Amino acid sequence: MTIKISTAARNAAADAIVDLVDGGASFGKIRVYDGTQPAGPGTAVSTQTLLAEFTLPDPAYGAASTGVTALDATPVITATGVGAGTATWFRALDSNNVAVFDGSAGTSGTDMIMNTATVSVGLALEISAGELTMGAG
């Protein structure tokens, strides 16, 4: 059997997840990596290179609608490259560095949109959009 959830439940679940990013005494963050995305946020980063760390606004995401909550990227969120490689995934963390969720990163068709996926040390980077989607089941 497959469980199906209502739009109200999808919205509540998405809002609860992104609210965890705002947890702690300071701002949440997004860390961008190269390589293969781990099984989930409970899996440690091992061979992947940290390419950048973005500090998020608080709140980081808006209220969910139809199970989708969008990253507040107005103004554009900026960081500077700390490693070199191709951005393929990101990890969202609260201000205490507790991992909340992972997603895909790139310049289009990904969970988080950046100005470039080719990162080098010192390069100016931007996140222009991002979202978390809670499926209906």
C-alpha cells in the first residue's frame, strides 16, 4: 500500500524541515560539495571537496505551498569559493552545524541554482534559487 498525504500535511512537513535550518543561535548555512552525494544528511562527508559555504537569511525559506518551500534568495545569497571542483550537491545545516537535508546543486534543473557549477578558490559565487519539495506519496 502507498500512503498519500494531503496538501496541508505536505506543507506542514516541508515547513517543519526548513524550520530546522533556522534552529540554533545564529544563521543556517548551505555547504556546497563536488563528487557523489552521500546517502543522506546523516552520512558523513568523506571524499567530497567542500567548495563553498553560504550563510542563509533567517528565516531561510518561505512558507510552503503545494508541498514546496522556496529559499529566500532575495537579495542573492553570496559566498567565496574555498575549494576547486564541480558543484554537484549541497547540505543545509542549522547554526550548530547539524545537517538537516541534502540536495542537488548546479546552474539549472537542480534543487539549488548557482551562478556557476565550476568553482575555484576565491571565486565569487551566488545562489539565485532553491527549494525543498515534499512529495504527495
